[in-house]
Amino acid sequence: MTIEQLRDRAIMVRRFNRFYTDKIGVLQEHLLDSAFSLTELRILYELAHRSTLTATDLARELSLNPGYLSRVISGFEKKGLLERARSEADGRVVQLRLTELGRATFTPLDDASQREVTAMLERLSVPEQHQLVDAMQQIESLLGQPRSSYLLRDPRPGDMGWVVHRHAVLYAQDYGWNADFEALVADIVANYIRDFDSRAERCWIAEKDGKVAGSVFVVRHDDTTAKLRMLYVEPGARGMGIGRRLVEECLDFAKFAGYKRMLLWTNSILTGARDIYTKAGFDKIAEEPHHSFGKDLIGETWARDL
């Protein structure tokens, strides 16, 4: 990369920063028609969501000048929004906590921010909303801590073939399933690609360190029911919450698309997936023994209302 190319990319990043800060209104002296600046609202947000913060924690995590932060905290105290308390674990540590007045002040501002962002998203189509969120996740991953993070994105050319390949390999390795399972997965993927309806169906690819780490599908079962299909996470990416996150995305999409219920089919030996489904609010509604993929199995149907 030449110096000129790097300079041009820096110009594009700065242009995006100007566009986005203007779009979300952070250049206004006071956000959300309140008496608070962006930094002050961010401090209130952290205090509202975490109960053991110290001034040192805030300064470090928000990259704030300690002197400036001290003045903000003192101002909050004078207004009755914040109080200091000794840590129960270590009496030498002074923690910051919002008072009841502080929480009562922050909550409507947080709600107003949620409404503003929701209104912005509602001007976009559902596929455009997903495109926007995926792009934001990629920015967060690239500029954050990519070694320990992952992103969810739409499928790219070649991803679907990879999903079929990894399902076949992993289920053969872990459970001894034969080529009949690969044929089933290939058929599901082919039908999804051929009949895809962006208003009612979606696939997410989980990516970690530039490689596919998992996937999941939502397809139409009927006018009011969505079906979750083919959740999988690579062995090296398990334990990061990817499976849980993929299921949450399915549920959010299905609700937004107007479905009232979600179904899924699994097998009793897939204990990891079943644990994720249980925690996501699914209940087993039926089970049936069957001989498939070269094995005697117990198939299960799970469901939950949306």
C-alpha cells in the first residue's frame, strides 16, 4: 500500500465520521434536548448499567481526562444524581452509584435515544437494516479486539457450500452420521437459495478471524410460523456465545417479520444445541424415534411463541 492510498483511505474514514456524527446528533451542545452533553450521557449510561464503578474505572474505560471527569462527577453530586459509597468488598475503594433521582433522570433520556434510533431504522427496509447492522458489527470487530470477537454477516458466494461441507464433516466425526445427512443439508441449502424470500427468511454466517465460525437459517414454515434450521458452531469457536447469539438473531428477525411462532427440529443426542434452545425459551412439544443417517435416533420438535 502506498502513502497516497493510505491517505485517501484516511480521508474516507474521516468523511464517514463527519457523516455519522451529524446523523446521530453528537455535535449538538446538548443531546436529546436534555441538559447533558454526549460525554455526560455516556457516564450516566455506564453508571446506570454497572453497580461497582469507580472514578478510575470510568476514566480508563472511557479514555477521559481525570480532572474533567472529577468535575463532571462533582456536578452530578450537586444535582443529586450521583452518590459515593464504600465498596463492601474493600472499604478503601469508593464506588459511584446513581441515586433514585439519577435513575429517574437517565431513564427517559435512554428511552428517547432508543426511539430516535428506531425511527432511523424504520426508514430502511428489513434487508437494509440487516445490512447496516452487519456493517457496524464489522467496524466494531475490526477496530475493537478481533482476536476474541466475532461478527455476524450475510452469506457470501461459497459460504453455502462451506456450510454443507462442515455439517457433513462435523456430524460424521462427532456422531458417525453417514452421507444421507449431507444430502439432507444440501437439499435444505439448495431450497433456501432457490426460493429465498428476504421478507420472510434469513441466514447468518458467524465469522471469526476471517473464517466461518458457524451459521443458522430462518425459513418460512407457514404464514404465522418460522422455522429455525441448521444451527452449527465450529468446535474452535464454541464457548463464545455464538450459538446463543445466532438463535437470538433468529428470534428477533422472526418477530420483526411478523411471525407468531417458531419451530425447530433436532435430535436428543445434540445436547449442546438443546441447551441453547431451552435457554432461549423453546419447549419440546413432540418426539419420535427414527432411523436416519445410519443411526437409531430420537427426533424432537421444539417450539416457542414470539
